[in-house]
Amino acid sequence: MDLMTFVTLIVLAFAIVMVVAGALAAILGSGKSRAFGGVMAVVGLIVCVVWAYLVGWSDISPFCEVELYETVWNAVINLIGVLIGALVAVGIFLVVVLKS
């Protein structure tokens, strides 16, 4: 994994979390938190769109070397593997703790 692929994962994860957290704050919040949630969601959406454009469709040198679809696909597969491994480890831990 090269540096731009790693930075792409970081930026896209940041953008997605900003959109989701901002939407939840805008829906569930009140007053200032609702307004800040809306701003967070918009900022996350702008960052995601701009970065996806730079990586996916621009010809700018460091960005055009990243395969966006392959990077996101590999990240999702790796995340699923991590979750399965963590769930198995927690399950074994619970069995050991509850049986002793």
C-alpha cells in the first residue's frame, strides 16, 4: 500500500464519518447542535466528493495513481476480516470467562 492509497482511505473514512455523525446530530440534536450537525454533514459531503473527483477522474499526478474502486473494495474486505476475527476472539474470551 502506497502513501496516496493510505491517505485516500483516511480522507474517505473521515468524510463518511463526518456525514453520518453530522446527519445524526442534525436529526437528533436541538438548537446549536442541530446547526453544527448540518455543517458537519455538508463538510463531510464536500470532502468526499472533492476527494473522489481528484482520485477517480482527475489527471493530477499524485491522485491519478490511486485506483479508487479497488482501494475502497480492499478496505471493506479488510474491515470485514477484522470484524470477524475480533468477534471470534471475543466469543472465545466470553466462553473461557463464563466457564471458569
